[in-house]
Amino acid sequence: MFTLRSDKLTVKRNMFIYLGVFLFVALVGFIYEQFSHGVYSFFMAFAFLFPMVLGFLPYLAFFLFGKNIFPSEITSDIYNAGVATITVASLFKGVLDIYGTTRDVHTYTLFISGIVLLALGIISYLVILIISKKKED
């Protein structure tokens, strides 16, 4: 459970899932903006960047440059939950902006939760990497 496994197929699968999520969120943002009656939301328009930059690109880097140092399943799950939380928070904030709501405390809670999950995923990956390197020595 807490080991690094060299599963390039899982990394490739996650990479293509994030590519699909990126395209889906971009399409949702585009369609929502078309029916927003001229009201623009930065969070809605650029929500697709979160799954692309935080999801697709890191898994692409693991796929291309990772040599048996792929993240474990639990690390990947925590990190993916962070990306999903931040993406949903951005879409939710965009909906509230377009609707005209000025009080959006819950979106900040979602963003902070997503950042914490991202950090936990990265930290757990680094800890497992360090532990596995020490076992090899």
C-alpha cells in the first residue's frame, strides 16, 4: 500500500482521464458562458486549466520521464481528489459569479481543501520516495 510501484499503464490511464476531464470542463465552461447573458467569470472561463496543469501535465511528465518512480495508488488518489476539488470549486465560483452572488465563503473552503489535498498527495509521494530510496541503500 505504501510502496512505489512501476505501473506505467495506470499513469497513462490517469493521463488520458485528465485529458478527457480537461476537454469536458472546457466545453462546460464554454457552453455556460454562452448562456450567461454577457456576464463573464474568470473562474468559469479558465476552470479547464486546473485539470490540465495539475492533472494532465504531471501525469504526462511521469509517463515520459518517470523511471519506476510512479506514485502509489493512495498518493495518486489523494492528489486526484485535490485536483477534482479545486476544479469543482472553480466551476462553483464561476456559477456564483455569473449568478451575481457576492457571498461565496464556501468556495474558499473548497479551494483550501483542494490545496490541502494536493499538498498531502505531494508530501506522501515524497515521503514514500525517500523511504524507498533508503530501503535500496
